[in-house]
Amino acid sequence: MSSTAEEASAYYEELLRPVFAGRRFLIAGPVAVGLRGLARRLTRLGAERPFLLAASEGTGSLPTPEEAELRVLGIEATDAVQELRGLQRALADLPAALRSDIDAWDAAGTARLILAFATPWAASANAAGRTVYGARPAAWAALEDKVRVDAFWDAAGVRRAPSRIVPTDYEALTSAAGALDRGLGTVWAADARDGIHGGALSLRWVRRGDDGAAAFASLRRMADRVRVMPFLEGIPASIHGIVFPDSVAVFRPVEMVVLRPTAGDRLFYAGCATAFDPHPDDRDAMRDVARRVGTALRETVGYRGPFGIDGILAEEGYLPTELNARAGAGLGSLAQGLDLPLTPLCLAVAEGERLDWRPDLLERAIIESADAHRTCAGWSVTPRRFHENRTLEVLRDGSEYRETLPGEESDGTLQVGPGAAGGFLRFAMRPERIERGPSAAPEVARAFRFSDRTLGTEFGELEVARNVRP
């Protein structure tokens, strides 16, 4: 660990301990295995043993009884967005027996609720009478609406791709698509009428030659308005930051692994990775965009806490497509080489705790660590149901992966297990095997092809984006 990393780890542990020590937290999230790290981190800061509420168990190791009290709600869903909405409904109306268990764990009624998933719950919301710590006001979450964010880019002076916001009307959609198509079709994004959404689940890629009828039929069931913009060739990438009371810390780019089925109107979000390096000029431009956006967030809606910008490194440079006013998956990838209480830090900033945050130290530590510790990984839910956890060691053999043989050293792992929507799969390349610079998407696509052959996951043929700014 570098001297900067060591300094940051010690500083933020000491800074946050008085905030969390001796306190109780009820933590809710989609998968139980994903809550284990936060439970451990909070108790390391001196918090009492937490109570965890999860929609499903997930793939991986569950928290032990010593680490936390755990209840799995058994919410079934067809996709990740439906799972989160189901969890939100469940938290608002917990069974009486579960409320009694929570009251027994927190007899004094002093616990606070931590929501380990994206939801615009205001400070007045609660579960079992416990109010949210680090709540996201509705004005913050509203910026995730894809039909509203373009106005925010314009006000912040951020260059973007042309777009049109139209009602969910077939003639309006096809007219906008005809005007904006650059040759690769257009992307149609639903509004947030039914709640915020992600993972490309409410996006449709209407390719050149497609009449858009299928996309219209699906979007009309979930949206009143739709944003139409040209499909942009280039590497999908995000840039993350944290808004503090008087400054903004911004980090380095993260590749969004967005794969392309060879047919149909869907895009395939498969996680994120940090192996990819944009051109240094593009890296600087992305960080400048993040600093502008973070400043605008603070000045316009009083924002505090983490945020992420998704976009495309297109021919004309970085063009943002959406804003996530919360902690995104890429933030964890950036900090994986650090022993840092990052999630508690983000929660405390959002809550408005008055501390000497030292954003410059945090920015420097995360950038240095993320540049040194790369990830090449991808993950996805699977329609096929897996009832048990299983890990396969895989080796690159020519252009494809295969399972390792005895005595061979693997290039990575493929982990599968249960999930609320069927199953869950995660590929991760071993750090020493990662090539820095190129996109991680080709490796993820190869791993998913191996999964199809070996596990019958039926992802199908998947193509990758082309780097148009090498």
C-alpha cells in the first residue's frame, strides 16, 4: 500500500469512528451477500452488530450470525429494477413478526436505516419506524430521469449529443429517429414515470432499418415521454466523484461493459472495469466534466455525496448520456485496492455530517490506487436458475476460454449462483493477467461465450464497442 493510501486509510477510519461508534443500523439491499462488506466495515468503525434485510441471498458467501442478524425476504423478480422496486414496497410494509424481531434487536428504537440501493426516499421515510441515514431527497433522484438530464447538461455547460424529448407516440418517435440517426440507428430511453431505472433495461437500440414498432410497444407500457438520441459508436465509460460542502473530488474513468446482441433492440449491460485507459486528453476532459457537474449539483439542488456520469467516448470526444446521483458500481471498482471506509464516508457526507473531509486526500488516494489496481470483470443475471454457488477456474486458450486442467494456472474465475431473477454470473480476470489499456469488453464477451457452452446460460452472440479514439 502506498504512503497516500496508508494516510487516507488511517485518516478516514479516525474521522468516521465517532460518527458510527456505538450506533445501530438496519441495512437493506437487494442481495444478502452484497451487504456483508458494509456490515463488517460499520462494526470495524465501532457500530453495533447490524440487522440486514435482503431481497434474496445472492451469489457468494452470506454474512455469518456473528457479523449480523439477517432476514432474506425472498422477493422474486424478472430483472434487477423490479427486484429493487419490490424491496422498496416490502420495506414500507414489513410483516408484524419481522417488525417484532427488529424491535427486539433495537429495543431502544435508536437504529437508523441504511438503504444499500438506489431509491429517492426522503428523510421522512422509514422501515419498521427507523428513518433513513444518508437519504436521497426527491430533487436529487429526479436528475436520473433520462428525459430531464439533458437540460441539466446544458445549464452546467457540458457538451452532449443532440436529442429530442417526445411523447410516447409512434409517429413522434420515428420522426425524431429519422432526424437524429447518424447511420447506426438511435437509442430510445424511457422517462422515470414508474421510478428510476438502470442497467439498460429501459433503453432500446433501434437500428437503421428497424421500424421501431417493437421498441415503441415496450416503451409505451413504462413511459409517458422518451428521449431519442443517435447511437454513438465508441467505448462506454463513466466518471465518478463525490460532492463535499465546499469542493468536489473527481476520480479516473471506468469502462462500462455494454455488450451488443447481434439482433434485437436491447443493449446488454455487463458491469464495469478499470483496465481500459482512454487517451490522456479524454481522461482530463472526463474529469473536467465531473468537476463541473459536481459543482452544479451542489449549487442547484444542494447535493452532497457520490455521483457518476455515464457516457460514450465518441468520435468528437466524451459525450454524457445519463447522471446517477448516487454511488454507482464503478466507485467500488475504483477503491478496491484501498482499505478505506468509502461507503460509510459517502453516507456521512449525504447525511450532512460536519467533518474535515480533506477531499484532496481522498481524490489523490483513489486515483493512485485505481491506476495501480486494475479490474477486468463483468457480471449479469441469468435466466437459467442456479441453486448453488460454483466457481470455475478458466484459462484463455487462443481466442476463447476453457476450464483449467490440473497443474495449469488460471487466467480468471467464473462464479455462478442463485439470484432473484434466476441466476447470477460474474467473471473476473486475475490482476496479474490484466492487460492495461485495452477495453475489457472482449474478455467479458469471451467469458460469457464460455458460460453459454459450459453452463447453458444462453447469453447468445455478443459484440463489443469499437474504440474510435485510440
